Amino acid sequence: MSDFYTSVGIIAAMAGVTALTRFAPFIFFGHGKEPAKWIKYLGKYLPPALMSVLIIYCISTVNFIGGSHGIPEIICIAAAMGLHAWKGNVLLSIGVSTVLYMILVQVVFV
């Protein structure tokens, strides 16, 4: 019975933290207040910086000397960049490039 209460407590804590992260912007920046300059700065520069770090992390283990020489990764990075520049939709560019990568590594570069 102790496991049940532990599970309920963990789920309740997770639900509370999730709700807090969802409501925090409305609590701090609601009522027509203008966000602070540093928040605008982070909102402008943090997403591209994080995407750059993720790209570097993802290609850090690619073997450019052997195997497929990193061609699928380069194709998918270019596809994601092109789709994002064309449509400006993050989910579209990530989703299409992920599907393209799976097709390339499982069908084309076997």
C-alpha cells in the first residue's frame, strides 16, 4: 500500500511542477506588463544557441572517415535548415529531417 501512496505523491508533485511551469509566464508577465530586457534577449538568442549546441552534439560522434562518411547527417542538417528558412516552422523542419534521417540510414545507407 505504501507504493500506491508514493506513486500518487510523485504524480501529484509532477503535476504541480508542470502546472507551475505553464502558469509562470502568465503570473510574472501577465496584466499587460512588458517583459524585462534580459528576457527578451534570452528569447531572441537562446533558441538558435541551443539548436547549435544540439547539432554539434549530434554530429560529434559521426565518423566522417568510414561508413557513410556522415553524408546522411549532412543531408538532414541541410534539409532542416532549408525547411526552417523556407517555412519557419520548427516542428516541420525537425520532423521532416528526422524522418528523412531514418529513411537514409535504414534504407539508403545500409
